[in-house]
Amino acid sequence: MKQRYNDFTHELIWRAVDCCFDGKWTRTEILTFVEEYAGISRLEIFEGSLVDDVNAKIEAVDASACMVENMIEEICSGRIPEEVAPVTTVEILDGMTLKVRTIANLCIPHQLLGHAVKMALDPLFAARILPTQHASIPGRGQTQLKRQIGRYLRRHGLGINYFAKTDESNAYGSTMYADVIAVLKKEIPSARQLIAVMEYLGTIAPGGHLIIGGYLDAWLFNFMASYAIRYLLAQGSTRRGIFRPFVVRVISYMDDFCLLGRTRSGLRKAIAALTKWLDTMHGIRLKQTTGIIKLCSIEEERARKKEVKPSRRGCPGVDMGGYVIHRTYTTIRPRVVKRIFRTFSRAWREMCKTGTIRKERAQALIARYGPIRQSDSFSLMVKYHVEEIMQTAIRVCSYWSRQRERKRKENLRNAVHRYRLSLEA
């Protein structure tokens, strides 16, 4: 039997620490941790950053990797590592959905353990996480989701006529570490060290469930969701020796599922089966966010686009990941459109008045340009002068990026000077 996991070797832990610290060397918590556990002062880190010398960072990663190895040995021997602080949580209002979410704040040793476990589970994740799962997976964001759904809707051989969307209520809070560990014991029973570390992480997790804000937890949720998708794809009926699945394709964006099928009754049966399975196996409640909606054919969509009245041009589409995907074109979700082009209207008025755009607005424009570029919003681009505004926004952000880099180096030089004075005193 093939064991899909990596052992906790020094090389794996070193790569995990390097991945965790990458891009965070200016953060106070990272510098404090390195000074305490690696014995390398932030003065050495600052001096190395000024001349692009990475020797101090490599020494810090080496020492931190040895500390993580000691932590894993303590956990496997039944002792509790003193380096890991309790998890603290904070409630944050999500500006997109206006929901209050509980975000966890993990200490650096906890983050390092999560990165090490993730890299140890990489072979299992590669074997189990499906190509139709998106969010929190590198290279599989909203744009890839949009392209994939569009390809499936246009593929004539799949015969997709209906779709439905479902959502898991309190997805992270309902996915318990005990369930994840039970699945891991079946998949990789010989990974005793790995399972021991997972059991320890489960004991320090608030409520014993997956943590919103944890690097490892996002991968574990996608891993567990892959079993629900496989269960959906296995549902069907057999007639005259031929298996006909209820669902042709299942695309997920974290806890949102989009079910594409040939018949309305098939989708209804698949949703009922999934609801019962999730409630029985994991205690997760599934809610249906849309009804079972019939899609227009390619010919019907093209005919509607030629209608004189704009109210007759609309076609049912899959609303997912900020896009509304149809067979022949893609638009942006209505409330996202309002937010995006309100920003562009204000930017155009500011450009006409002052000739430029302030930094914060330029950054917001660049962040919101992706959906416009990835959708069929040509008339809106002309109406709101998107190309002219983006040229100015890019120049403004480039200028402030150069200023930020200059200020960063100046602050590093000042910090080095202050530390040298304090050492002399």
C-alpha cells in the first residue's frame, strides 16, 4: 500500500520554516521570535537586508527548524511544548458579506508546526484534492474557477442543462479535528508522528474545529470537502447496465458547491443524498442557496443578446466567485459591478479635477481591475474610461512603490544606526 505522506526530515522542516518566514522578515513578531529562539538579533537581519546578504536569514531558519524538530519530538513523546502559546481569536466584520467572522491569531511556533504538517501531507493532498476545487490553492482562484465553469457549460458532450448551488453552514466550525484525524488514520495509518502532531493541534484549537486564519486549516478543509464531492459524483442510477450519474460536474469554491447536471430530478436527488451524508458523517448542515435553474442553450443566448429591449437580453447564469458565468459570455456579479464602477466614477472625476489620482484610490482601482479584464464588460469599460484611468493608476502606484522602497531602506539604516549606538552605550 502506497503511503502518501512525507516524513518530518530536517530538510522538510527547513523548507516549511523558510516558507512561513518568506516575505515577513520586517514583522515585529518574526524578529522577536528569531531573537528569542534563534539567537540572531534584528540588527543582523537589517544589515543583511541592506546589502542583500541572506546569511543571517539562513542561520535564523536553521535554528528555527531545529526548534521545530524538538517540538515535534516532545509532542510524539507525550509532552506539551512550552513554546506554543494559546490561540487567541478576534471578531472581524466582513465588508463583502457583512458577516461577523471569528479569526484566529496563531503564535509563530503554531504557524511553523502548521507549515510543517502541510508539507508532510502534500502527497496526500495532491492525490485527494480534486481539480475542480478552488480557493486557498495556488493557481486556483476566481479566474480559474470562471474559466473552468465556462468550459464545462460549452462542452456539448457533457449535456449540462441545469445547475444548483449549495453552501455549508458554519463550515469551519462544523469540521472537527477529530473527523480529520480519523480520515488520516485510514489514509496514512503508518504516519504516527504526523498523526500525533495533528492530535496535538486539535487539542489546542478553540472548540476542537478548524481555525479560520490558519494556513494548514484551509488545506484540511479542501481535503475533507473532496470526499463530499466524490460522494456526489458517485450518486446515480443504473439502467440496462449503464451508470448514469445524477451530477455531471461539481465545482467548489471553499464551502460553496456548484452542481451541474443533465436533469432536474437528478440534481434534486443528489442534493438530498449529500445533505443526509454530511449530517450523518460530519454533523454539517447543508443549505441550498439557489433553486435548480435551467440554463439556456448557446443558440438561445445568442438570440437573446440580439433583443432590442435590454430587459429581454438576460440569461440564467452560474453566480460564483464574483462572476456570473453563461455559456457564451461572462459578466460580473451585480453588487460587485456597483462597487467597482462607483470607484471608477470617482476616480474619473478626480482625474478631471486634479489630473491625477491619490494613492489609496489607485490601489483600489488596480485591485478591482481583475474582474473587468476577465469578463465581457466592454461597453462599461468605454463608458467609465477604464483604460485611461488604469494608465494613471499604474503610474501612481509605481511612484509610491519606489518611495516605499526608499523609505524602507532609510528605516533599515536608521535602525542599524540606533542599535549600534545602544550597543556602544
